[in-house]
Amino acid sequence: MKKSKSDELKDVVLESGIKVKSVYGPDDVKDLDPDQEIGQPGEYPFTRGIHPFMYRKRPWTMRQYSGFGTARETNQRFKWLLEQGQTALNVAFDLPTQLGLDSDDPFAEEEVGRVGMAIDTLKDLEDAFAGIPIDRISTSLTINPVASVMLAMYLALAEQQGIPWDQVRGTTQNDILKEYIGRGTWIFPVKPSIRLIGDMVEFCSRNVPKFNPFSVCGYHIRESGATPVQEMAYAFEIAITYIEEVLSRGIAIDDFAGRIAFNFDIHGNLWEQVAKFRAGRKLWAKIIKERFGAGSPRSMVLRMIAGGGGGGLTIQQPENNIVRGAYYALISALSGTQTMALCSFDEAYTIPSKRAALLSLRTMQILADEMGLTDTVDPLGGSYYIEWLTKEMERKITECMEDVEKMGGMIEAVESGYIQREVSRQAYIRTKRIESGEIVKVGVNKYVMEDEKTDIEFHPFNQKVAEEQKKRLDEVKRQRDGENVKKALAGLEKAARTGENVMPPILEAVKCYATLGEITKVFKEVFGEFKEPIGL
Amino acid sequence: MKKDGPARGKKIRVVIAKPGLDGHDTGAKVVVHALKEAGMEVIYTGLHRTIDEIVTTAVEEDVNVIGLSIYSGSHLPLSRKLMEQVKAKGLTDKLVLVGGNIPYRDIDELKSYGVSEVFPVGSKLGEIVQFIQDKVEL
């Protein structure tokens, strides 16, 4: 028999291990029940989108990551971004702040203000938001192990501005489990860290109903090397862990699931990403409805921020990243995201420059206003390939979740280092596949310009900024009432030990200008510190 | 005893370290995998190590190579501090490598501290393995 032409074609295998045929047709989707599996946008299982009208009614929210050196510098950038039409703020903190260290801590040396702004006390947050009425914006605070302290500072700031807490909107990233897997800003052991998240959810559900106390990040897991399937599966297992913690406090699923938000990554194969999000929406709806018995459709929808991942960008031929960013934004829109945050073209090596941040914003605005991306809901829905691939992704994500559950769930799987090993193994495989040319990166392993020598630029580190920050901290420490601070910290320690909700005593402490480092130290004494499983 | 049995060839011993607060460990872990696959004995320190801790590990584990992985932009002060310690402790027989998010223009300065080679993001795993195999005499 003569070999058919398609046998001569090269195999196409997606990163998630799915083999792709050269053409799809009705036979590939004949087992899919359109009502059960695909449904209508805004209706269970939400495969096509979480709202009936999606962008036709309101385009996605546009948000860019920003935050520099000192709170005062950051304040300038914030005001400028808002003037340019950005609708929400996304705050970057420096590493000492993210790790609960004050700017005068010896271990913070050389890092103060380097990758974001330094916050030591409420005073710094006051400066960052000076002249910005925080009831008019939604703010995303990119902070994890000490998110509780930053939330307390933000709420204290609202009080100062005369804004009631039920008008405060925003998100603390606060996904500690992914920090152990990918991003590396962890402090305390796993279980007390999850308790802190539970305390925040409990506190917000009573007092700050429009605030999202955590955002589950598949993003950083994918950036650390995971496949798109692992990204979804691990994010869902993490979210399930937090949900179980909150439920154990007697809060009903429908009272908080509607505020859970996810942060996902986009780079790599366009179709695989779109199918990942469609499958993800469907799976998440099923989990919340069937596993947790939610009744409200609001609880079941997968709300997400999805933007271009830094991991897809390259240092080589950096202008190519502008083009990649535009395609990632397109994927994000085709996937039905709620909020888009694009990596800027310089993000492979630094936090975004002003010019790069503006270009990202304009990229999203061009998509929304010029290209018809807001015309109709889920325009790829009904494509034989997309529907088939969505089903395949669903199957693979489910399998990957089962693997974690066999390990005893996410807490076990992170404490033992299982997830970290899986992800780093995948990162190694991916690196080798890029080196061999199996995964093509334009400018890196194909269409390389041999004489290219583009150098990277860091946001300049300014020793003076660090010195000023230390001086300011010193000033605040001198002016505050030391006795009050001592009392507040003692109250916090008691709450931490007895299992009382820590949010009210943290609020007390930040209001009398206790430092982030002082508060973190109390937790370290009570909870201890995480021991990283380092076997690979 | 940390020595290999007489039947097996002696292996190159490497410590891959993450100094400071930077949490980007993907690159470091990928290098650990590559060096292991090339037959080396690799100790990974994990995140948030001080330079003192890294030097202590290098001494205790009797390594031939110290590899620092730095993405936060503080590669100059951290590497300088490491090399001061290396010299003070008489460990100058060790090969010191720095990798991560390193601008090309800083490479000469890093080498002036005594760093043997710098492997910025984008370096091939094979290059790193080859460099170590060429330079380390067992």
C-alpha cells in the first residue's frame, strides 16, 4: 500500500505531551455533548467564558507591574500610569520587603529598593499612595509570606483617607504554596503560612468584602519550568488547599469562593494556551460545584489575570519581545481573561522601563479598540481542533491533579519537595529541548544574529535611595511611641500562639508604626522558618 | 568520609549556591541537573544563603567548584564578598563560577575579583560542563 501523504509529515507534540494531527473534523468531537461540555458563556460549566457577554459589555482590565526604589518614586509612576488610562495598579516590592526584612537589616544590604519599592512601615505606604484616593482604584499587592502585614497597612491607609473598608478593592498575591515551588519568597513553614492565609480570608469575608485576599498563581509555576498542564493542575491543587483551610473555619463555600482569583501564564503554543484556559474554566467549575457543593454560579467561575510570561521573552534581539507581547495579549483575549498584564519587552532582564510599560498598555488598547477582539464571545469556540484540544487538556490536567492527590495533597507534595522536583526536571527537559532546537526560540536557536551583543540593563541600583530609606525608617522609629509598639507586638505574639485571628493585632501594630521586620520577627519566633527540601 | 570508593573514578565535586534574597532558582537547578548528568557530584544549597554559609559548605563538602547563581542584579557585591572570603580562607584552588542575569559589561569586573568564568543567561549547558571538566584537575 502506498504511504499516505500525512505519514510523511513531521510529528507535532505540544509541551503538554499532546500529539497534534494535521487536520481535525467532526469525528474528533463527535463524543462531545455540546450542552454538557461546552455550554453557553456565563453558564455552567463556563467553558466559553464566565460572563454571557464578556468583552462586548466591558473589555478586560489593563494592569501593569510597577514599583521602584522608594515609595515617593513609585507614587510618581502610579500617577503617570493612571493618567495614561490604566485602570488598576500592580505594586512591586523590593526583596527585603517581600521577605519581611527592614531596610536596615544586614541581610537586606544591596537589595533595598532594587526590584521594587521598600516598605518598612505604614509611613512608606502613605507616601506611595499620596494623592491617590484608593476607593477609585483596584490595587494588586505582589507580596506573599507577609501579605497579612501589607493588607493591614493598606486598610490603615484607607482609614486615614476616610474610606470605609467595604469600599476597598484589590488583591494581595498571597499564594505561599507557589512560592515554595517557584518564586522563592517564603519565610515560615507550610502549615502556619496557610493558617495566615485562612486568617486573612476570614477577616476579609467579614470586613473587606471587595478585597481578594489571595490570587492563586499558576504563572510562577509555569515560569519555573512546568508544562501548561502542570501549571493548571498545581494551581488548582493549591486553591483546593486554601479552600479546605477556609472551610475548616466554618465559612461556607459560597461565602468566599466568588472572590478567588487566579494568575496564569501565557507563552508557547497559541492553541495549547487557549485550550488550557477553556479546559481550566470547565474543570474549576466542576471542582467547586461537585467537590465542594457550591450552589452559586458566582462561586464556580474561574476569574483570572493572564498575561504574557517573562519566560517566553528573550534577551537576544529584544525588539522581538514587543511582537511576542502583542501575540500573548491576543492569546489572552482569545482565552477570555478578566485582567491582562503584559510583560514589557525589557522584562526578560529587568522591571519595566516607562517606555516599555506604556507600549504594553498601548498593545492591549489596540487589541481592544482596533482589532475586533471585543466583538463576540469565545470566537474560537466550535473549532474542531480547539474543542478537541480543550477536552485533551482537561483529561491531562485531571491526571496531573490525581498524581498530587496520590501524594497526599499539595501540603505533603510541597513539604516533601515532590512538586519542586517535578518542576525542575521539566525545566531541565525544556532547556535541553531549546538547546537541541526541538523547541524553537527565534533569535536564540533559529535566525540567530551572530554578531549580536545586546546587553541587559538593570533599573539602576541607587545606594543613596537605600540610605534615604534607612534614614526614614530611623526617623519613624524615633517619632513613634515605643511602649505602644511593644504592647502591640506582645498582643500579636499571643494571637499567633493561641490561634486567634492575627489580623486585628497586626492592624494595631502597623497603626502605631511597628515595622514589617518587627512583625515578621514575632511570627518567626512563634512559627519557625521553612526548611527547603533541596534534593533534586 | 566523602571520598569515592577505589573502584570508581574520582568525581568532580561542585556546590551550586543561591546567595542573598533572590528567589529565581530555576537556572541553578537546571545547572545542577546538567552537572549531575555529566557525572559530577553536586551539592545544591537552596535559597537565601549568606556568603559565609556558602563558603562553609564549600569547605565541609570539599568541593572543586563553587557556582553562584544570581538574578537580582547584586552579582557584583555578592561575588566580591565571596572572593574576599575565598582568599581569606586560602581556597584559591577552587574554581569559582558565576551565572544568572549578568550583563556582559560586568564580566571583566567579576573576573578581576578572581572569578574564573561567568555564564550569563543563555549560556549553553554543554559549555559549563566542558569548562569545568577542562579546568578541574582531580
